[in-house]
Amino acid sequence: MANQELSPEESRRVETRLRDELRAARVDYVLANANFKAMLDMRKELGPDQPDGDFKLRDALHRQQRTLLRYSKAARAFANFIVHGNKPDPNL
């Protein structure tokens, strides 16, 4: 559905929701990325033979990847709405 099919009020609501989701996703990604970098530094300090360190590093990497995916999807949805007028999936 294109922007032209939305009322101005509905268009503003959708844009606000998408912008809020983009901001929240960015914050989550920045935090997850910082945590991953901290885990890398900790692993360097403790050495590679620390099983708990490996688990924490893998966990931090998975969280970073999940948040990057969420951030990418939010950016794509926002850009598609603003540039092309494509109404986003309501499950975003």
C-alpha cells in the first residue's frame, strides 16, 4: 500500500512507529556491539582456554547478530515507507 492511500494522520503514525522502532533497534545494536567488543577484550585478557569466556563470547556474538538483523530490517522498513511509500508489515 502506498503513502497516497493513507490519510496524512495515518501516514504520520506509521512514520513515527517506524522511526521509533529504528531508534530502539539502533540502541540495542550499539549496546550489543559494545558488549561483544568487551567480551573480545576479556577473552584476550583471560586467554583462549577459558570455556566460560568462549560461551560468553558466543552469546555476545549471537546477540550482536540478532540486533544487527533487527536494525537492518527496521532501517529497510523505514526507508521503504519514506522513499517508496510502501506500508510496512504490521508485525515489524
